[in-house]
Amino acid sequence: MLQIRADASYYPHMIKDQYKAVLFDLDGTLVDSMKDIAAAVNRVLHDFGLPGQDIEYYRTRVGWGLKRTLEMTLPEELHKDRDRGLEKGVELLLKHYRENPSESTEVYEGNFELLKALQAAGCALFVYTNKDQKTAEKIIDHVFPAGTFQGIFGARDGQSLKPDAAAVRQVIQETGFKASQILYVGDSEIDMETAAAGKMDVLACLWGYRSRDQLEKYEKLAYMESPDEIRSWIS
């Protein structure tokens, strides 16, 4: 069982609590996948005769799933175009991205050590992402040791993406734990909303794709500057 120590002088909103499981976001939390996502979306733009975008352009356009990333990138006037529209673009994007979704993807420094520490503390580890299930599994199998996570929850047919409340509740049920026993760790507003929808405590990671200002309005236990900072607070 994981216990996170509270220090009112440093984390005024953190309470002493115990968790049996930790549910991680993937992109921007466990791994930096921006290069691979950007490369796949840019390939679609190039397919359509459009210029690609730089990495920073995509920083606020990930987290909702690849379809939404492309929707926010593709010129609106093309969304319904038969040959260069959103439907065709998503088809191409999934094809491009699934070919090699982890070529340039890297685990953030300190995460291997954090995961080992959580396992040593008796925590079950899970991943919850808006990537499609097979792609998420492929990435995790490539960059993490086998058996690191007890479950991977990606986008599945017939189920809404996070932060949809019904989808979040379903994932919580499938972990086998109560929401009060799960600590959620994520880097984006989608993650803060996901935790709220599931009534889970959440840590906001600042090493990912969003800034402190972008997460300011959301309720959270604390901001975390690095995986090492989380690890230092495990007892």
C-alpha cells in the first residue's frame, strides 16, 4: 500500500492518505511521444499538400486522442472535404502512426525508478490513455519492461474517451479498486477532469505538455516537478 506523506508547509492541499493503485496517463506523463505524434500528423498534412507544423505547435493539441489532434490542426474549411478532409485524414493518420508509434518516444527521466518504487510499496500500476488500445499496448511493450503494468486502458470501440464520466467509471471498475484507493497521475487538463469525473485524487505533472497556469483552475493534491519528486514522497 502506498502512503504519500503530507507536508503542509510545502503542499498545503495534500492530505495523508493511502492508495492501493496508481493510474497513469501515458503521453506527457510516462512518456514523451510528441515527436512521433507530430511526425504522423505532419505526414497527413504533407499528403494533403499542406505544410507541417513544428513540435511546439502540437504541445496543446494532444491528449484528446489522435482524431482530435488532427481536427485541431487541419484547416476547418477542409474538414468535410472528401479527399483532404477529417475522415480521410484520420484514416491516414492512424495508418502512419501505427506503423511505428514509438520510434522517437522516450520514457521521462525518473519514471523507471518511480515505477519500481511504487511496485515496492505494493501498488498496482495501470495506464489510462486516449490512444487506441492496440497502439497503446505496442508503445508500452516497447519502452517498459514486461509486467510493469497490471492493466492498460486505451480507446476501445463503443466507449467514450476520457474524461467522459461513464468511461472513467468503467475503467475504475476494471482495475478492481475503489476510486478512493486509486491515485491518478497526469499532465493535462484532460487528466484533471478525468480524475474529477472518477472522484480520484490526482497529482499534476509539470514535466509534460501543459504549464502550471493551464492547470491552475483544477483541484489536485499537488503539482509535481519531476517523477523523482513523487518518489521522494513515498513512504
